[in-house]
Amino acid sequence: MAAPSTPVLNDSTAASAAIGASAMRKATQRLIPLIALGYGAAYMDRVNISFASSR
């Protein structure tokens, strides 16, 4: 019986992993500020509505 073969990482697999990591880094750097701005706008809107209703 032959021994089970173990998967060997070749250059294309390593390159694919590096490209995936780079894509996640770029997406994170572009999305986090947008999400933070949206959260800040929603918070200011909520505060403004509560202030207006108290008057």
C-alpha cells in the first residue's frame, strides 16, 4: 500500500494566499473608515433627535 500523500504548498498556492491577504488588508483599510463615518453620522442623528424631542 502506498503512503498517503500530503499536500505540498507550491509557489502558486503561496502567491494566492499572499494576494488574498493583500486584498483583505486593502478592503479593511477602505471599509473601516467608511463604517466609522456612518456610525458617527448615525450617532449624531440619534443625539440630535433626542435633543429636539426634549425641547
